Amino acid sequence: MGEVDPAFIQDPEHRPKLSIIEAEGIPSIDLSPVTLQDFISYPKSIEGVVREIGNACKEWGFFQVINHGVPLEKLQRIQAAARKLFAQPLEDKRKIRRDERNALGYFDTESTKNIRDWKEVFDFSMEDTTLVPASPDPEDKEEATWTNQWPEYPPELREACEEYTQEVEKLALKLLGLIARSLGLPENRFNSYFKDQSTRIRLNHYPPCPSPQLALGVGRHKDGGALTVLAQDEVGGLEVKRKTDGEWIRVKPTPNAYIINVGDIMQVWSNDRYESVEHRVMVDSDKERFSIPFFFNPAHYTLVKPVEELIDEQNPAKYRPYSWGKFMTHRRLSNFKKLGVDNIQIYDFRL
């Protein structure tokens, strides 16, 4: 990517500080009571995990999990295939380039808040095809189909991706249940929304950047979906905006841990008990970085609104209902053109 094109340069107030504050504070939660034992036999240790997750969602919006049950070899296999994919010549990668009609495939010109990100990505979904609204227009009832585009090389990529995501989906569902319990809800309270899920998985590659003080791998943003389950390599670069003081905190990579964050949908479902938190990705002048976020998203036809059990006269609903599919389709517009205004946010639906 050579010298930094002005399209990548962040406004001065959003440029990264090269002095790093490493987060001791982002909680690390041991899931072994949930993954290794029988729920019924060890209710006390499960309750401890539920409490820890509730506190982490309240205080940080982010946490790490260890002993999570995802086999390490599945992660190593997808990481090795991702490295091979991104090492291909650009013209080969662009054969599977995503476009305005299909959100899945390779892309190297993504922007966040109208500033270009220093990265290239490959997106795919759980199923080979995903139904979504054809446009953000509320009156338009037409559906469109996003289709996975697999490259010829590396040939093992598809199987590695499919096997990995089956395991991470199990973890995401476990976490969804634990978060529901931490809100005082039944464990399966949110499961029905994921029957025709619109979950998307991304392979990220952040090449070395000659001016890491000017550009970001991903600019500051919040995740629009329900939950994100992130695998990052040993290089690190993820920064989280600490809720107490607005300081950017680096999340130190922990071997074989996943980083979990609450998305906008969970913020709305919980009626602001849990908050989706801003985060960004720094780049390095010498080292490339790889990461794999799993964006756990409900069916496109889901109407997102605070769950009834968490609202009453003292705590009225803070959001009016909105269509997840229309929200997602609107968000995608900014990937292909500068909008000149901020992209759609959940605060647009605040009551």
C-alpha cells in the first residue's frame, strides 16, 4: 500500500496515539464451568460466570473468554488459509470482489466514517446464501440474496471457514444464553431471532503501514449486530474506548482467547443496561496483522426493540422498533460511496 494516500488520513482529533495504554481492566472470563461440566451439577460456578459476564457487559461492553470450547486446530487452520488468500496477487483477489449487489467476497477499499481503512477483507456467511432486504427503503418489500464467493486458491479455504464457523456459532449461542441469564431472562430468550440468521464472518488483513500515527486499520465505530466474537493474532491492535474516561485502551492479545463485545442490537434489547462500545484498530509500521471477527446477527426480518421483560413504568422503552435488515442495508451504503453524513445509528431510533 506504499505511502499513505490522503484518503486514509484521520482527522487530527481521531489520530491514534502511539503511546499505548494496555488494558488490565478488560475482564477475562473462564468458561470452563459452562463448556466442561454439566449445567445442572455445578449451578454455583455457572452463576459465577453469569455474574462476571453481566458485570463485564455493564462496565466495559467487552470481555475475553478462555476455555471456550472452540478447538485450537480449527482456528489455526482458518488462520493459515487466510494468510494464503491475502498473499495472492490483487488481480486474483479481485475476481471475487464484493459489490453493491453482493456483500460477500473480497474488498480492499472499505471506509469507516468516510475515512478509508488500512486493510483488506474477505467476507462470507454461515449459509451459502443469505436473504436480505433489497434496499433500505421501508416501503420496499423486495428481498435480495447475498452469495458466498469462494476463491480457487487456497482450495482448503472453504472447508476451513465452514468448520471454524460451526464451532464459533456454538460459542456465540452459549454466550447469548449467559448474557440473557445475566439480564434475568430465560437462557433461550434470544435464540428464536437467529433461526434465519444474517451472521457474517470476516477475515481481516492489516498490512504494515508507513504512517501508523495518521491512519487506522478500522476507524472508531460500534458493531451494529447482537454480539461479536473476535479471534486476533499475537500482533494486537484492537483498542476499546473505556467508558469511565473515554481513554483508548489496547486489548492485549491472549493466546487462544476470544474477545467478545456487545453490539447495538443487544444494547437495544437490554434497553441500555448493556452498551455497545466504540472501538478501533491501530496499524503497525513493521508487522502485518490478521484477525477474524464473527458478527452474530439475527434474521433480517427481526424487528429490534427492548424486550418486554425489561421495561415497565419506571423503565420505559428507550427505543422505537426498527428493522434489522433495513438498518444493515443502510449501513452498507457507505462502503461504496461517501455519504457526507454520519451513517445510520441506533440513537436515530431513541424515544
